[in-house]
Amino acid sequence: MSKEMEELRRKLRGCIGGDGDTVFPAVVTEVNEEEFTCTVRRDDQVDYYDVRLRGLVNAELQGFAFIPKLQSTVLACRIGKSNELFVCMFTEIDKVYFTDNDWEVVIDTDKLDAKKGENITVHVDAEKLEVTNSDVKVLHEADALTVTAGSTTVKASTSGVTITRGGSGLKKTLEQMLDGICALTVPTAVGPSGVPINMATFQQIKADLPNYMEG
């Protein structure tokens, strides 16, 4: 046992009082995240079950709960003179829970998930940040930011900008409009006119669209 752990153990025993072995180091062998309890093994010989990670064994309780990493060392404390134990100090944390009214936050080594009520959620990991409510979703990935509201999507990426609604897209609409202008003729007294004399300008605009519009 490290000197730091032994010192923490000594101080906790002094705070709790009594000469019994009320605080001892143990290794986490199992975790029950539904009940917020764990199993610890002392001196590679004795197992203690249902060791509390919250004040009470009640999955409905709110507040913080720390989930220790399997095979990590913790300090286990005895509740009074009973055989009930709780974890009072951690060395390695695998996950953190926080709940308060309609908030629920879970943080682990790979991601963060937060939820408020039934509609608002937040997800963060190494690949993306995603925020949603009942009507709008915002997704930030390595090379793109996408906002979706109903059937409308606006996306800005390293390839350009995309604006779509249902089966329609702004780039497609602009291309169709430019094609129509280039083919435009009008009736005159001597018959239909020719196509616009500045057709090359409209064709150049159409050729430029892919430089900043993806879809």
C-alpha cells in the first residue's frame, strides 16, 4: 500500500473515531451501475458485496455517483459498527453520474452524454458534438457543421455549403435556373429570338457553383 493511501486511511480513521478497522484498502472486482454498488476484495482473500457508491442503495436517488474502474484500489469505510460499507476514496474513475430534477449527465473515458427532460440531449465524443431538441439537431463533426430543422438541412463543410429542404436543394435549383436562362428565347415580330448573347457569363456562374456549394 502506498504511503499516500496509508495516510488517507489513518486520517479517515481519526475522523470517524474508534480503534476498530473502520477504513481499509480494497480492490474493485465488480460494479453494479443500476444499484450504484460494487464488490471489493480485501487482501486478495475477503470479498465485500453491495458496497455503496451513493448514500443509499437506491437507483432513484439524485446527485453525484462515481463509478470506480475495475481492478482499481479504493478505500472502503464501515458504516458505524455494522457490516455495511461504502467507498470513501477512489484512485481511478471509470464513469461519473449526475442527476438533478430533469437533468441527467453521464461522463466516461470516451464520451459525455447529457439529457434535460424528454427533448434536449447533448452528446460529445472524439468524433462529434451533437445537440438535439424536439425540432432541431446540430451536429459538429471534424470537417462539417450540420443544422437540421424538420426537413430543412444547412451544412457547411470543407467541400462547401449545402442547403436542402425535402427533395429540393439550392445548388440544384440554381443550376436549373442558369440552364433555363442560357436556353431563353423570346418571340419577336420576325420570329423567336436567339439565346442570350451573354450565355458564356451564365455558364461561368454555373461552373463556379461547385467551388462553394456541395449540394
